[in-house]
Amino acid sequence: MNLVSELWTSLIESLVGLGAVVRFLLRLVAESPRALLRVDVIAQQIYNSGALSLVIIMLSGLFVGMVLGLQGFELLQRFGSEEALGTAAAIGLVKELGPVITALLFAGRAGTALASELGLMRATDQLSAMEVMAVDPIRRVVVPRFLGGVIAMPLLAAIFSVIGIYGAQLIGVQIMGVDAGSFWSQMRASVGLSDINEGFVKSCVFGVACSLIAVYEGYHATPTAEGVGQATTRTVITSAVVILFFDYLITAAFL
Amino acid sequence: MGYAISGRPVFAGLDMDFPRGRITAVMGPSGTGKTTLLRLITGQVLADSGSIVVAGQELRGVKRADLYTLRRRMGMLFQNGALLTDLSVFENVAFPLREHTDLPERLIRQLVLTKLQAVGLRGAAELMPSELSGGMTRRVALARAIVLDPEILIYDEPFVGLDPISLGVILRLIRHLNDALGITSILVSHDVQEISMVADAVFLLSGGKVAAKGTPQELRSYPSEIVRQFVGGLADGPVPFHFPAPDYFGELLARGEK
């Protein structure tokens, strides 16, 4: 009986928490049109979340593409169809690996930076100071960071996929000797707009989810060193689970 | 006015007034809710009972837009300065102007430099907050608090952790700003010496109520144990030295069990 009541309490708490996150998201969305007018502030946040994540995204994209080239070649060679390497790598990257790995890396780099920055702003009274200066911290600080992440994610995922395809080509064509013509022509013939759309939808959803989790955790962090640390950890863990959960849902929806 | 946090009353039947154009200090032992009082006055939290009237505006049931309009008439100096760490000193002081006005850049620059000159930090305009000392941080925060020419200026523990020179500078600035601009100042502190140098009137809070009220001189001869303990800096008295605990010897002699 005790276990049932504990489970019930835990379920109710989770639902209340989810409700709070949804209300927070609605508030961010409601404030977004006005925040978008401050182009300089948004551009700064796209730079913080996007441009500063570029090196890690490009490096990871290159290595993931190279591994795909190697593994794909080894597998396809067994069936004598190594010319399909371009198709396999491109579809794998554009639909799946690009958005998912970009989102996981984004959560680790930009997400933690956002959460700890907002948490420290709360701990050092910067958010309270804004409120007293009659400046809404949600509108001035949280929404631009949220939008910066939402805009940066699809761009980063696209860059990841492009670099990844180059990496696969580097290994498959340059080293393993797959014919360059078949590699590119098969890719062009079989990767359709629906594949690109699936990847784009995924990266947009992941962008909203990761940015929302990061700003929510940071904004609501307990204003202590321990509280900020916990908020940062929760950002990464929750983001990872949510990314993989939505990845399954969207993949299933596109089938 | 009454206010409670998690069912624990912080203020019960608190009655205070802060006259226009004067420096009124709020003193009291740590944990008496001095900072909470400032949060109530600025409308960051709302009172559970009674009313709080700031510049003629009742805070109970006030709309968010009206509260923000009211806050533009207030300035607040936070204990740690609360400067925005990603902006330079100049941009920190310019922040309220950029957010609330459409003034041309040239005018913003003049206003910011004037305020920085008033706190003696015009030369530090391009520094970042991490490059400032504690005293300088508080002076920049003061410049930011007065940049919109507020009617009410609130100081939260402005003297904590300052060296004697910075302390003298801050004291002089508080007095000067009040006299020159006719600002209503509310000063929360537990520094008896400094308060007696700068305040026109003092409230001493204890147990969620006003324990004493008067000029700093009147407080020195106030016929109350708590006031004597606080002003004289006595370790024990109505505010006990020891946090409530079980019997000392009993606990020492207990065999390890908690």
C-alpha cells in the first residue's frame, strides 16, 4: 500500500513538474515575437550557442562520417554493393546521426553553459536586479537564449551532416577506392526531400527541447554552488533522454 | 503588514513609514527579515496581510505593468552589487536607459559618464565587473541605481565587507545623493556606527516587529533590553548567543548515539 501511495505521489509530482515546464514554454513562446525585434541580442545568443559550438560539431561530424565510411564500406562490400556507400552514409547522417549527435553535443556544450550562466545570474542577484530595474528577466535574458538555441540547432545539424558526408567520402572514396561517380550519383538519386525534412524536423524539435530544458533548469536553479551544479547535471541528463525519446517518436511518425 | 515563509511568520503586525526625502535606516539582528522587507517594498514578493504603499501606490493586487512603472521610480543597491557580468561598467550603467528609453547614443553616453563621474569611476567605464574591487562594484551599482533619477533609493547592506576608504566614499555618496537629489532613501544594515553617521531615522526590527524607532541618538538611550544588546554589540541578551539545543552535558555524555 505504501509503495502504491509513493508511486502515486511521484506520478503526481512528475505531472506537476511537466505542467510547470509547459507553462514556462508557453510564456517563452508568447514573449518570442517581441524578443525577435532585438536582433542584436538574438544574434549574440546565436553566436554563443551556435558559433561557439562549431568546432566540436565539425570535428565530431568528421569522425562520425569517417567511421560510417569505414563500417559502411566493410558491410556493403560483403554484398558487393559498396557503391551504395554514399546513399547509406547520407541517409544515416541526414535523418538520424546528424540531428541526434548534434543535439547531444549541443546539450553538453551550449546547454550546460546556458544553465550554469542563468543559475549563476540568479545566485548573484543579477535576475533580481533586473526585476527591480523593471526589466523582465524572462523577456530580456531567457527568451533570447532560448531562441538562440532553437535557431542554432538546425544549422549545426546541417553542418554536422555535410562534414559527416565529407568524412565518409574521405574514407570510402579516397582511401577504400569506392568509385567517386557512383558514390555521389547514387546519393543524389536516393536521398529525397522527405529525408531532409525528417532531419530538419528532428533538429528543430531537439533545438526547442534542449534549449527549453537548459533555460528552465538554469532559471529555476537553487541559488547556491550546489544548486547550479545540480541544474547543469540535470540539463545534460534530461536533454539526452528527451532527445532519444523524441527521436523514436519522429522516426516512427515519418515511416 | 504580515508576511510568512513556509508558514513561519517573518513579520506580524509590522508598521513602518519612510518619509519623503529622508534617509531611514532599518536595522536588526541577522535573520530578522531585513532583506525580505526590501523584497516586499519592491514588490518582488507580496505581503500576506495588511498593505504596503509605495509612492502612493498600493502594492496589493497591483498589475504587473503598474508595478514595473513604479519600479522605474526606484533604484536599488544590492549587497553584492549584482552587476551584469557579461557587460562592461559603462554598459551596466547604460542598461536601464537602453531598456526603458529611446535616447540617442550620444545622450546615453553623457548620462552614463555623468553618473560614473558622480561615483568617481568615470575612468573605469571600460572595465568588466570581474576587474573591479568590492567597493568599486558597489559604486558602479550605485551609479546604475541612480541613472534613471529615481525618487526612492534602497540600499541592501551597503557597508558589508568594505575597507575604511571605500566605506567613507559610500557613506559620503549616500548622504550627498540624498541631499542633492532629494531622494527618499531606505537603508538596510546592521552596522550601528555607520548608520548613526548617515541616517535621519532608524527602525530596529526584532521578532517580526518594530522594537524601537527614533533618531540614532535616541536609540542609544532607548529603554529596551534588545536595543541595548544590539547597539552595544553584546553577545548575549534577548537574542541568545546559543542556537536552541538540547542539554550540553547530556549531549556530551551520550554514548555516540545522535
